[in-house]
Amino acid sequence: MTTVEFELAAADPSVVGTPVAVEAKCHPARRGAWFVVPVGGRQRWSAEGDHCVLTALLPCGATVTESIALTGPTVQTVLHLGEYGDRLSLFTTARQRVWGSFADPAYHSAWVRLWRQSPTKKWEVVPWPGPPVGRTDGAVAFQLSLPPMPHMVQTGGYGITPQLTVLPSSPQVRLTVLPAAGRTPWLATFVTTDDLPGEALRGYLACGALSAARMVADSAAGPEESLMGRLARDYLSLRAASPEKVKSLPAQLTSDDAVIQGWRLLTGGRQPDQDRARAAFLQAVDLGTPLFPEGLRLLADGLRRLGDRQTTTALMNLAPLMEAADLAGPTTAFAGTEPDRPAARATSAASDWLPHTQPLAATPSSGTVVVKPELLTSTPSAGVVIVPHAQDLWLRREGHVAQEAVEVLTDVSLWKLTADRWQRLSHVLDSVLSAIRSADVAALQDKIMEVELLGPTRASSVNKSAIAPPADVDRLVGTLIEVISVAVDEQGADRPDGRG
């Protein structure tokens, strides 16, 4: 009999205390002993035989193994988490995938922005909290300190599908954005908090390690359990087909809470309470997008299961979100231009112009121009479309392209079109702005040509429903003209002859 003592070690001190499920196995044909060991902690047990194998099953789904020779009455060792010893790698699948680089030209215009929901349930863009706390060509990390209100982060860029990610209600949120490798540019967002037991539970739940999740849930339970831990525990009980009895809802109700309550009412008692379950599911829809992908899936399943007129209508309203959602990660994410406008085919043109974007590329491209300060500080409510970061804006030296664009845009203010045609033109103008931001001269030429093609015709000139430019189109045109003019002026100022 040998007494074995091991320490679970990680390089990142911020993960110390995270509960991890570890198996100690001395006989291949027998079941090993399982322990919940905190990172930085020690575990002791008695072993038989010549050697023993330690296997740590991590919240990200990966395993770390150490073989120990039992050479005396007492053996001490250290089980290192190695490459999984930081918060991103331990709690998410980021380490297990291949990523690209923000140095790739496809990501030069990549950005991230923050949305907040007001007490009136209106979503609005708010200023980005601060600069990155970590940056490499392959990842950008931020530490966010947020008030206790619903938040989402949105990523996007020219040619990149805009995606929103639900943020947990936590005083400190760690956000890491990574660029994908391959032909099609897209951005992955990973979110973690300082709630180490809750993050471990959420990770085990996401990767399907239910036995490990149960052990961690039992070891971490207590009166001071966090929101993340409580929700993960409740979803675990539903996943294990052993829902707890219906109990009182928390004071700060979330969409996840309402979904869990609905399923408890359907499955937790002797008789399903369909009326109260229906009310809970409809309340979940009203409260917004669940933090856990499990919650969004269960919400749709619950509405579908009840199948009455109210729940069918709610399910139809939920359909765009379900179509746009990515339910594979530990946090709910979906494609869309705004938090309440999910769309699987969302494009960057519809969201690039919004304010308060934080650029993700490390350095500006050559040819960057300085944009007037008022263009950087205005807000849509003030009537100006925002061009958030000068480093995203540049035009190549083809001055004739810029001049042609200004001439066409100047004519727009004199046009009279139908409301439908103005709406189509507005979308094209958004694309013009995206082309300018990404320095894509070919795209700029194409979009300016589209603007011309949407101009007045002989038939529209006598159409009684034709109107002058709507205010939002007029403001957008004015901003585009000013941005292009500033770019041309700045480029011209650098030349000996003063010409662009």
C-alpha cells in the first residue's frame, strides 16, 4: 500500500481554486477513484500495485494525464495542466481549434462593440469600456467591469458576419476574440468570469461530462452560490432527467430561470402544470435571450411541446433567433445586426456604421487618414452616422474614384424617389461606407455605380409618390461626402503639389 499525494498545478494564478474532476486508476480493469481537486490544491489517497495513472478531466473537455511509479510508502507528484493552465483554455474549446491571424487583411476592419439593455428594455450601443488587456496576432482579450444590467457584445467587420454574444451578469467579464482560419473570415467570442466553480460547471455541462458536473456541483453547493453556478446546476438536473421540485423564483429573474421553471412545472411533479409552464415559457421569451445555449434549445422545445395558439405564436417569433443561433458553445451567440434583430444572413453593411466600435487589428493599415473629431463623437440621435475609428478608414491614391463618388453623392440630395427606392438606396449607402472603411476601391466603385442606377428615371420624375431624401439618408450622404473629402484632403496634404 502506497500513500500518494499530488498537487494540481497551473501557470495562470487566476484559475487557482477551480474545481476539477480527477480520476486515480491503479488497475486498468477496475474503476478508478474520482476526486474533485481545486487547481492549486492537493489530494491524498492510498494506492496498490506498481504504478498509478492520474487523469484530470477538464471543463473544456480535454484531459491531462500523469503516470506515477509507486516506489515506496509515500509518493508525491504534481499534475500540471500544461497548455490548458489559463482561463481561456481551461473553460472553453479555444485551445482545441485552429485559428487565423488579425494580421490577415481580411481582419483589418474587424471590430467589437458593447450593447446594453435599458430598464425600458431598449437596446443601445454604449462606449467600449477600455483598451485590450492582452493582444497577439491570434487573439485580443478585454476585461470588462459592467453594471448589473443585460449586456451583449457584437463582433463584425467588412465582409464578416456580425455576431452577438450574451454576457453573464457578473462584475468582471473576461472577453477573448479570435479570428478563424480559412477562406471565410469570421470571429469567435469566448466569455469567462471570475466565478471559477460556476465556470467549471458550465464547461462540464457544455462538453457533456455530466458525471464530472455532478461531482463539482455537489462540492461547490452552498448558500452563497453564484448565478452561473445556480443556473448550471439547474440545467444539469434537467439534463439528468431528475428535475428538482418547483420552488420560488429568484428576485432577479432571468430568461434562464423562467425556462428552468417551465420545465420543472412540466416534468417535476406528479401532474404537469401546463398553464403555469406556459406562463413561464412566455415570460422567458419576454425576458430575452438565455445565457446558456441549453436554455434557448429548451425554450423552443417547451413551446413546441405545449403547441397551443399562444406558444405557437411565440415559437414563430423565436424562429429567427433559433435559425441565427450558435448553440455549440458554452454561451449563447447568434448572427444579427442588433440584439433584437437576429438574422442568419446578417451582413456587415447594416451594422458597421453604428457607434463605439473597438478595433481588433493591432495596427492601422497604410494610408490611414485622420477624420474630423466631430465625426468620431456624434451619435445617431444627434443625426450623424458614426465612423468610429480613423484607423479603419483609408482610400487609395486613385483620386478620380473619390472625386466620382463625391459627385454622385452630391446629386443624391436633389433626387426624388419612392419610399421603397429610398430604402434600397439606404442599404447601398451603408455598403459604400463599408467599402471606404476597408479601403476596397473596387467595391467602392461598384457601390457608387449601384447608387447611380437607383437614381431618378423619367417615370419616377412624374410619380406622385416620389419624395425628397428622407432625413436618415440625407445625413448618411452628408457624412459619406465629408469622410471622402477629408480622406482626399489628407492625402493631398502629403504631396509636394498639394494634389490628391
